[in-house]
Amino acid sequence: IYFLGWERLIQKGQDVADSLVDAVHVALGAAIIAGALAFGFWGAVAGFAAWAPVLMAGVWRRLACSSSN
């Protein structure tokens, strides 16, 4: 819903890959909150553990793109 509603209809960015990455970050943020509410501390920890590699990949991608320019 976020991807179609915000990224594609409202924001209308040209970079679909960036829109998908944004949508994944939003989904994982919601998963962290849902995990914390459903399972407490360890649910939040599991959500952050799932989010960390996505964040690191995004940082690596931006650094790789900025160093090639």
C-alpha cells in the first residue's frame, strides 16, 4: 500500500529501485513496532536484526554510487 500509494502515486519518483527500498524500510519499521507490541523486547530485537542488513546494503549502495561519480 505504501509503495503504490505514496511512492508511485504521490511522490512519483523516477527511480523504482529507490522506491522499493523505501517501501522495504517502511515495512520493516512496521514489523519492528508489531514485533515489539506482540512479543515485547525480543520481538523488537528480531525486527532490528532484520532491518540492519537492509540498512547496511543501502548505505553501501549510496557510497558505491557516490564514489563512482
